[in-house]
Amino acid sequence: MSNMILIVEDEEAIRALIRFNLQAAGYTTCEAEDGLQALERAKTLKPDLILLDWMLPGLDGLGVLRRLHEHADTASIPVLMLTAKSEESDVVLGLEMGASDYVTKPFSNKVLIARIRALLRRGEEEAPEEYLRYAGLTLTPGQRRATLAGKEIPLTCGEFDLLYLLCAHPGHVYTRTQIVSRTKGDDYPVTDRAVDVTIVNLRRKLGTFGERLETVRGVGYRMRALSSLDPAY
Ligand code: CA
């Protein structure tokens, strides 16, 4: 069964090009040319991934993203945003609103396919496990939701992904480069600084629990290995 991708793009020529490339890469495609049509198709067809153009007539990309997340049956579909270079503030907003990743126009077909593959792979890895538990922390990747001893911790996508990676392998040390490539795409610029900032934010948000996020000097970061003293949730 090939994965189905919903292409949301109002420009017919771009849509046709994306369709051609995705089908050549083995994906099944469906299309929408505006926001409302996108929502309707997402609900009825349940695509595995949505390619969402940000500048759409009527309901724009952000509006579509919001509404997708309001419905349980579309909330967990990964969304890859398509934005123009001048819309970089939209990218930040989109990622904060729950988009999984983005590609800037004009994009190369290779990059687009690589991002799609990475997102679908991520989804498959997460699928068998609806949530991950580490000590008193519960992480639900489908909703990018984190709770600590039952209390919700608001996290950005980047923070969630980093925390999820470390909690999935307690005791394992990840280098900053590994963290960047595992939580984003392979072709992102590696910024160690971004990882450090995310760690600082996570520690702050997690309070004393954040002490478990350990710095391994000269190597990277790890989540402290579980011990018999840890709460069994
Ligand atoms: Ca457009």
C-alpha cells in the first residue's frame, strides 16, 4: 500500500509538478485547491500526509492547520508546509501551531521527497506506540502532548521532539549533531546552539524533573537512565 499525500496548492502548475514528482516517487496523491476543500478531503480521504501551501485564497494555511487540529480524526496527520522565502515568520508560527516541517519555495524535488519520507518514517515509528512514558512523564507524539504527573507541560514542536528522542532511550548520549538530524530533517543546517537553547527551555519548563536531562561534557545530552527509585507510572 503506497502512502497517500494530499496536495493543497492553489496554483495549478505547481500542483501538477508536485503531483508528477510524488507519483514518480511511488506515492498516491489527491489534491485540493483551497483551504475548505483541503479540510473536506482530509476528513474523507484520511491522507497519510498533507502538503500545505501557506498562501491560499480564502482560508489560508494557518487556518487550515488550526482546523485540522480541532478534529480528532485529522489532528495527527503530519503537515508539511510550503512557504515562500519571504514568509519566514509564518514558518515559525506554523511550526508552533503544530505543522511537522516546512519546505521553502522554490524547492528542489529531492528535498521535498526527502522531507516527506522523513515525516512518514517518523509516523511509522510512532504508530505502534500511542504514548511514551518515562518516570512521571507521558509523551503523546500524535498530539505532541506532554504531561508530567498528570499536569500538562506546554512544549514547542522542537522541544517535544528532543524530549521524545531522549526519553525513548534513557541513558543513551546523543551528540548535538545527532539530535539535530533525528529531530529535524537531514538537510537542515546543524546548529548546536539551537539544541542548547532547546535544552535550557526544556529544563526550565520541567522544573526539578529537568535535572534528569543531563549534559555529558564534550559529547552531548542524555536523559538519566531509569532506576528502581523512579516512580512507576
Ligand atoms: Ca499559493
